[in-house]
Amino acid sequence: MLLILFCFLFQLRASGLQSCVIVIRLMKDFCTRVPTWRPLSSWAIELLVQTVISSSIEQVAPYMGMLLVFKAISSGILLEDGPGLLDPCERERSDVVDYLSLQQREDITSSAQHALRLMAFGSTFEVLGLDEPVIEVNNNNGQQSASPQARKRPLEQEEDSNKKAKIN
């Protein structure tokens, strides 16, 4: 019965949020890959993502949704003295993550801060568990190259010889 209530409540609240289901899937994948996050229940993840995304003023893209979830957790929402994650299905005030130990709460908060830093500095692929993307850059000859050397500025000697060749 309680499971049916959870499903109904989730569908009612998350139906108008475009990226909510996508972010939930990404977060569940993240929780299975990162051992620190494994203690979080599926209901806690769904409720957390739905609460965070619904608090946004406008529609958010999945990337921004993940960023907002990590920001919320990084701010200490799961910590013992934090606001917690209230279960909307319970009559009394009860924290959905009440089963987590203090150490697990701190570890998850610290991990969220690390993931937030990675995303802020352009390493979202690491958070998502993907390989580093290869960026192909056109070199001076018009050919594509993926090597780091292609991204570097040419040496002054090469520039001078290229200028002389163009002038002659």
C-alpha cells in the first residue's frame, strides 16, 4: 500500500518536471557506481531530485538538475543538524534518510561537494562515469588532430617561417 502511495505521489509531483526522470536515472546510476552513495534508498533519491528540481523557478536541463542536486546535498541537507528530507507520505515529521549513520551522511555530503567541484571545472564526464571526450582540433594544415600538441600555440620559429613562406 505504501509503495502505491509513493508511486502516486511521485507521478503527481514529477509529471510536470521535464528533466526529473532523467536526473533520477543519472543519480541512481551514480549511486550504484560510487560506494559512498550506495546506502541511499531509491525513494530518498527520487524525493530529493523531485524536491530540488521543483524548487527551481524555471525548467532545468538534466545537467543543471544534477548540479542543483549536488548543491543541495553539499549545503548539508542530509546532515544531522541540517533540514533533512521530509517524507510527504508520513503524517508525523520523519526524515527519509533517518536510517543513515552520521558518518554516512558526512561522507555523502563530502562526495557531493567533490562531484560539484568536478562539474564546475568541466569534468562532468568523470561524475557520469564516462571516458574523457576527445576534442578534435584543426591544425595549420587543415587536418583534424586529437593530440594535445594540436591545441598548443605554434612556436615562434614556426610562425616566422610560415609568415615568410606566405610573403614569398
